[in-house]
Amino acid sequence: MKKKLHIKKSDNVMVISGDSKGQQGRVLLINHSKETAIVEGINMVSKHTKPNADNPKGGIIHKEAPIRISNLMIVDSKGNPTRVGRQLDEKTNKMVRVSIKSGEVIK
């Protein structure tokens, strides 16, 4: 069974600790078993590759590395990092994620 996480794919997040602290990006991928996420433009690493079909010359490729989900915080529509709560939406009778700071629904 998967653990319920406060971050989903394509959320805008801010890094709250580590080398990339203060940077913002969009979540590209989430690994539930390791509780990590790959965020666009965050935690960049240099990977040395041999020549292959994708990269005929080989060389050094810069790509995103996974970052722990506990080091990420969702950014609301105003651009402020916020914690996530859950509320029952009266119109649809479904649980929705809401910003703790502003009370807005997170989409």
C-alpha cells in the first residue's frame, strides 16, 4: 500500500533544506517507495556517459537527481511555500488539498 504524500506530480514546489534551498520547480516524477521526487532544474548532477545511440559522442550530461520529499514544500498560487491540509469539498463531496496559509484549494 502506498503512503499518502503531500506532493503530487506536476505540483510547483520549493526546496526548504539542502544545497538547492530556496529554489522552485515543477515535480516531474515521484518514487513512492523511496519517498523521493525529481524536480525540474533542482539538484542537478553531472553524469559521465559512454557513447550510445541517444548520445553518439558521449561525454558529460547534466540531469536532475532525486530529492527527499521531506525537503520539499508546495508553493501556493501567490508563490508562498505552504503546508498542505485536506478538506471535504461540499460541491463534489470529495477530499481536496488546501493551503494552510491562505486556505485556497491546491490544484
